[in-house]
Amino acid sequence: MAICAQCGTENPDVAKFCMACAAPLAAETPTPEPPRRHEERRPVTAVFVDIVGSTSRAEQLDPEDVLALLEPYYARLRHVLEQHGGSVEKFIGDAVVALFGAPVAHEDDPERSVRAGLAILAAIDALNEEDPSRELKVRVGITTGEAIVSLDARIGEGQGMAWGDVLNTAARLQSAAPVNGVLVDERTYRASRAAIEFDEADPITAKGKAEPVPVWVASAVRHAPVRPAGQSAFVGRFTELVRLTAAWERVTESGEPSLAIVVGEPGLGKSRLLHEVSDRAEGADVRVGNCIPYGEGITYFPVVQIMRDAAGILVGDPIDVVSTKLDAFLDGLPLHDLDQLRTIASTLSNLLGAPTTPRGSYTTTDISQAELHWGIRRILELLASKQPLLLVLEDLHWAEQTFVELVESLGNLSGPILISSSSATGGRSSASTS
């Protein structure tokens, strides 16, 4: 029945005008259905960061001073998290909540999140150095688990992106983390332990959890990735294995460098294949570097890993220890040309972030890209002159063009060197050599 808005008389549905007062009957407008949200269940890694002692400190500050303190903190943390592939979901007071794996997922989201957590600590140190009065200290909690994710959430309008216990647990870990420390759960630890160094910690009793939660403290990014313990037996890929081992034999017999590229989609076993080749390469000096798609200073990151490994330098070594180890490394190179040694010293100092060359010859800014590339190539030649060198470059598809050009130029070196790299392009695993 249609009800007249003028006199309230009920009229049959077919009537266009009220039978009592002849007023036009308005067509009933259907109530629009609310837009459907696009949601899905997926694994995510949640990062929860909070400032230590902020509540008591805010009580002593004017609101404008609180804002002046938090604005650069928000901006710096957003930059670090997004740089590593994460998404800031919300700011809660002085806490920052971010997600890795939503809305964009990566195969290494847990590792990215821990790298971001360690980078946040470095960013806090930088903020304090810029203005010592800030005296910022933070705790970081990271967990990995299943969540319901809204793929079309408008975060800028205050809409949440994910729901699930993983976010609550991240908040619990944050509150239990050491000051200026990163605390992670077991799933995050297992997914990132090949690239990150962890310290053991006692399980924590978290509110709402029936059992204590196993946790680990992230301490540093490994200077070289490690091979997982108890790796399964190598099965299949024997054609590619034969081609790569044959390439190594040609390199050692001829003394000439060679480049081998393993191509295949993620998860097909490219890294496993390269590990097997490394194990079977007789007499090889194996050096491994990883190309990564995020972070600062990533262009030469694989070379940095290789040089640190060759010189025995750890990520946490202070500058004076780095210089001492670099001096010992230079002394061990079979080279007596002082001009070349100075360029090589400057190359190493640039790559490893030392303020001056190991021998104090000149500052690290006094070197061009051409000299840097020459220094890298010359170091590899000298290493290969001592022992046949097998360079393993993981995930070459992430490499920047400058690094690709450097790799291509290594084919002109002298000495027994095999550059074995992996790329994610292609539909099946294959190996090619040149």
C-alpha cells in the first residue's frame, strides 16, 4: 500500500494519485544496500611500536611541545616502515601499528618487519642525535599470524585494515620488550632467523594467553645469510646441478671467470640449488651476497655482505675494530702497489661506512663510482688469485641497474671466478652459463 504524504490515506500500489485528495504519490525509494567490504583471511606480520615513559612525560609538557616531539617521530617511523614494504595502519597516541603482508604481501614479510624494527631503533638514535632533548626510547613488538584483512580499507579515514589476535599479541610483546629492543614471537623468529641474529629470552606471560608465549630479541642483521640447519636431501634439479658444477670445473681448469644464472619462480628451489653447488665446488672460496628490494644503501648490499665476510667483520663491530680488521685484510692481499692499495682501502671504507680509509690515507668521499667499481673488481681478482672464488648472488631480480652493470663487468676479470646468481623471472627452474 502507498500512503499519501499529504493526508495519510492508504492507496493501492498501482495508484499514481491519492484517491482522497488527488495529491501525487511519491514512488518509494528503496534503501540502498551498504557497500560490501572486500575482506580475506591471510597471514600478516604486525609491528607495534610505543614510546617508553611518554605518559608521565606528556604531563610535564605543553600540548604544543608534545606535538613538536611526536611529529618527527611519526614521520621517521612511517618512512622506515614503508621503506621496508610495510603499511602504517594507525597511530594510537604515541604508539604506531603497522602491517606487513597487507594490503601488499611479500614472500619475506616477517624478515622485512624485523629489519624494519631494527631500523626503527637506528632512526630513534638519529632523532636523539639531531636533538638530544628528545630523549626518545621505544619498545618494538612483532608477531606473525592469521588475520582478517580489509583490502579496501581507507586508513586515512580511520578505518582499520586488519582484525585478529596477531595484533593483540604484538601489543603484548611490545609491552614486554626491552627498552630500545625488538621482541618477536616464534613464527616471526623461524621465518627470519637465517637473515637476523637473535638472542634467546624467557617466554612471557601475556594477558589473554593460556600459555606463556615463546619470544626472541632481535639483535642485528646477519652480515652473511646462514644455511638452515638440518636441510633436507637434495632431490631433482640434477640437470641444472650438472651444468653448474661443470661450469665450476671449467673455471678452475681455465682460470677464466664465468657467469651462471639460475632462473625460476619463487619457491622452485633456486637457493637450494646454489647451496648444493657451493657444497660440491671443490676447493672453492664461497662468498654469498643477497640483493634486497628495500632499505637504504641497497645498491651494493651484496658486495657489503661479501666484503664483511671476507674480512671477518661483524655488523656490531665498532669503527676502530672495523678499521683493524680491514688493515689485516689488506695486509693479506697479494698486492704491493701502494696506489692500488689506497684505492682498495677507500673502496672498502665506502662500502662499510667507515669515516676514513683503514690507513687514514684520505676520506671516503674522495672516490668516484668508476673507482669504486674498479676497487670491487680488483679485490675479487686478488681473492681469486689466492683461491678459486665462487660468488653466490641471491635474488638478482631485486638488484638495481648500477649493481647489474657491475656484475656484467665481472666477466672481464682475470682469475678463476664463478658468479652464480638466482632470478625470479621465468616459469620453471633453469640454469644458463656464459
